[in-house]
Amino acid sequence: MTLSEIKKVLEATCFTRHCLEDKEVDTACGADLLSDVLAHRKEKTVLLTGLINPQVIRTAEIIDLIGVIFVRGKVPSQEIIDLAEAKDIPILCTAYPMYESCGLLYKAGLGVISNV
Amino acid sequence: MYDKQPLPRVQDVMTRDVISIAPDLTVRQAKDLMRDKGISGMPVVDRENALLGVISVADIIQAMENNNLNAFVSEVMTVNPIFLHEQDTVGYALQACRRYKYGRFPVIDEQAKVVGVLTVGDIVTRLAQLLRIDQVDEPDEIKEPKDFTTRIYECSIQSMNFDLAGLAASNIKKMLTGLGLKGTTVRRAAIAAYDAEMNVVIHAYEGKLSAKVTPHDITITVEDSGPGIKDVSLAMQPGYSTASDRIREMGFGAGMGLPNIKKSADEFTIESTPKGTTLVIKIFID
């Protein structure tokens, strides 16, 4: 699935100038705890989170996330957007809450890849 | 924000002297122009300089094979070409180069007018200049190695400073990527460094992170000045955390830090006394 398809499924808005919407995504990680995110070892992952602070972007940078999706209609601050743009990490925002966001993506075919 | 210098943008690097061609000229004219100017492709623009397509040597060869040199440029050009905006970062442009395997991109401004062309050569030339400027303005914390195969990075870590938290891990990641190490190795080192750095920020008074990279392994050492971990074996259990509610609100304190570090490392030792904790994380480079 690509980031642009994810954007469509979640009726999301892109908050960064570069959305790199044709980026391929293999799986997603839904978490509000960054250490849980860091424990996620899969490539080509997007993060769905209700946590909204600059450390989310730093974490995304460290583990090479394809993009960050803020759920439940939360809107990132300019500081977060600036950091994401500097690190080339697209930000999407959706009004769906976490459970529904994950469910919609799963139903649309964004599954779980087995641990290597 | 710790990035003192703005990231280089496409407009800082691109060639502004654009050789372009009109769609209603012939492929033969395009071929002659490209030969004259010694270029292997160019944007096709309308009278307002808006981007219509690109024409490359490959398009011209194909036209020659089809005996079609008298066709209009508009008939053989690639329409909907991949382009860059002048405000795009050079990093983004490099990603585009890798992704699309093109060596040249038209650059457009906000009105979709062609204002430049960016080639991989432009990036290499200008980045070399920019990097030299960087080193003067912002002394890098990477020490000049005596032995060119070993790199050392050191960074102090301040307790509860969440503005700078993650900087050391980010710099280590940059350094390792720059050395051309495998993505999975870089990621393991970055995750271990980040978790260890966050542990100091959250739990310790102050600390120091150092990373030593040889062609064989990466050693990340994180030392802090206390108060130490009361029960190390408990702290190694996934989910065990002593972080405050405030820390948890920021998304930390999942109790996955030390287990994560151990999982990322090939060798991991931890020593803790009330005077401080030292982690040594070793990751082998294959």
C-alpha cells in the first residue's frame, strides 16, 4: 500500500510539504508509547499515534519510519511540522480514533508482516 | 531546535541557466540543440516557461529508430515528468534520484514555471562546498581520527532536557549512514543509542554518550552520574518502569528501554551503583 492510499483510506490531511505519497508502506505500528515504537523492528512502517510531540518525529527518524499519522483529529504544532520537514518525514492527520484507523487500514489490506 | 543551519534546498544547488525547448520544434532541432550544448536531456516548456515535458537522448534515439526526426518535440517527449520544487531539500532530491533512477530533474517555482535543472553532479559539487562551510560554522563533534578507519563520537546528555533528547542518537545514525554501513546495522545502533540516551534524560542527573566505530564493530558507551538502578534484573524485564506520570505523558516510560537495547545489541553489559550507571553496547559489523 502507498502513503497516498493510506491518506485516502483514513480521509487524512497531509501536514508536511513533501508527502512522498507514492512511498510504499508494508505495515503499520499503532502505539502511544515511544519505547514500544522503538521495539518495532519492521521496515517500511507507518506509525499511528495519539501522542503528539517532537519526540515522535525524532523516534520516527531513528527507526526510518515512512510516515507518522496522528489520529483522533489531533493537529501537530508548527515545531513538530518543521522538525518533520527537516527530517523528510511526512505527517498525516486523521479524524478517526486509533482503533478505527488501525481497523480501516487492516481491512484495506495493510497487514502485519511476519517477524524476520 | 538544534539544526542551526537551514537544510540546503534545491534552489541552492540547481543550475539556473536552463536550456529548454518549445513543443512545436522538431525532434531534429532538439537533437542539434542537445549536441551543441552537450546535454543529454532538457525540459520542454511553453511560451510562459511552464513545464510540459522532458525530452532525453533516449526519446531521440527512439525517434531516429522510427525514422521520425521531423516529428514535433511534443509527440516524442515524456509527458508528466518527475520534477522538483525549488524549495525541496537536497535530501529529498537525492531520494528522488534513487527512486526514479533519473540523473536530471526540471525544477519549478510556485507558479509551475521552470527555473532550473538539477543533476546529480550539481548536488555533489555544491554539497562538497556546503559541507566545508558547515565545518567552519559548526564544529563537528566527530573527532578527526588518527587512524582513518576508526571514528569516535562523544556527546553529553542533560537530564530532563527534552529539546536536545535524541540528538546524540540522531548524530550517530548520520555518522554510521555516512560511513556506508548496512541499514539494519545503523538502525540497531540508532535504537540502542536512543533508548540509552532517553534513559539518561529521564532517570539520571547527567551523562555522556560515546560511540566508537571500527570496521569490525560499533561500541556505544553511556555513562551517567546516578542515582543508579536499584534492581537491574527487574529493570531488564519488559514493561517494568519507574518513570513518572509526566514522562509517560510524553510517550516514554513503557518499560521497554533496557530490553530494547539488549535486543539491539550483539553484546550488552550494564553496571549500576548509586553513583552511576554504565552501559556498554556492542554491535558487530558484518
